[in-house]
Amino acid sequence: MKHLKSALGAMLAIGSMLLFASTAAANDLAPVDTALIVSVDVSNSVDEARYKLQMEGIAKALEDPGVIEAITGGSSGGILFSMVTWADKPALVIPWIRIANKTDALAAAQRVRKLPHQGGEFTCMTRMLRSTNDKIVPQIPAKAARVVIDVSGDGPDNCNADEPIEKVRDELVANGVTINGLPILLDTPEAGALLPKAVPGGKPPLEQWYRQHVMAGPGSFVLPALGYSDFERAIRQKFVIEMSGIVPPPDMTAIASAAR
């Protein structure tokens, strides 16, 4: 029994040393300007064509000279990037990687292009935010001046979540995270009664929902895409704002319409 206790004590001591070494190594990594989590809706409404438009849009945005300039132009000269796809459950499809130059950005774009189509039935945004808060944000491997979650999708949360989306959203903000929305506005919304009623001259219903339930934190904003064909333009503009930390224009919907 004495030998067993001694061995157990030694194992615990080794475990503590490894944990300390891992934490110290993370703290020694060079800081970044932004830690960006790109979360992409892959629920039932996202067919293969729509999925490809999203992945290609993200990849082309990472290859865009303006985005690369935003990535490398900050005081720390780089960002951390990760990606989550989500439907019934979230999946961390690209764990944290550092992008500090054009070569890194082009390599990240190729990783995005190679991601297989992960599908699901429901739009479980609350579950995705909960998983991000509990499992991804705590694992950021370097100090970041800004932590941003980029949420895109073509409908509101339609799961029977265990907790209100606002509760998880506010917890993320309390943990220093900014949440930005990229609602994909469709001519025939697939959200039904879950969306607010359209108001003449007002914001589109899905954009309203994102503003009320998703957008939060310092400098947060909602930048809509006018359909899946407009996703590439929207995500590119969104990346520039998020990675550079500039103050977004007040009316992103008008900018989207003018860009069409």
C-alpha cells in the first residue's frame, strides 16, 4: 500500500509539472492582435452548393490583399484563427493556428477549402456558443488584444436549447469576447415564426434577430450577406473590420446593398 501511495504521488507530481510546463509555454507565445473564431452554419438549409459558397468565400477572404494587410498590420503583426461548423452539434474543424504573414494566410485558405461537408438538421446556435465559451476560448494559446466570434447563418436558433441564447452570449462577453453576426438574408427565409415581423423601412427580420440575440461586446456589429452569392463579399469586409479593430460603419446593410 505504501508503494502504491508513493507511485500515485509521483504520478500526480509529474502531471502537475506537465500542466505547469504547458501553461508556461502558452504564456510565452508571442501575443496577437485578434483571436478569431469563425463559426459557420451547416444545418439542413445548407446544401452542397451553399456550403461551397461559404467555404470558398472564407478561403478567398483569407487570400485577399486587404485582409492580409489587416492581419499583419496590427501592433503584434498577426492573429490566431480557428473555425467551427455547427448544426445539431458544433465541430472544431480548424483548431487554433497563427497567421502572421501572407504564406500563413494562403495555407489557412487551403485548409478551409479542404474541409469536408459536415451537415446536420437543426440550427443549434446556443449549443455552439456554449461549446465555444467552455472549450475553445479557454484554449487560446497566446494573449490576444481582442477575442472575436464570427457567427454566420441563414436562420435563428431553432433548437430546444437547455438555456437561453442571451445567457450564453452575456457569459461570453463577461469573458472578454466580442460576438459579431453575419446573417445570410434569403428571399424566402427558412425561419418562419421564429423571426420578428418585418417592419416597413426597417431591418430585415433575420438581421433584427441577430442584433437582438447574437451581437454583443465591445465594437460588435452585424454585417449581412444578401444571399449566399454575396457571402464572399460580406465575410471579406467583416474580416477586415474584425482583424484590424476599426470601428464599423453604422449601417452595414446599406453598404451591402450598395456593393451588389
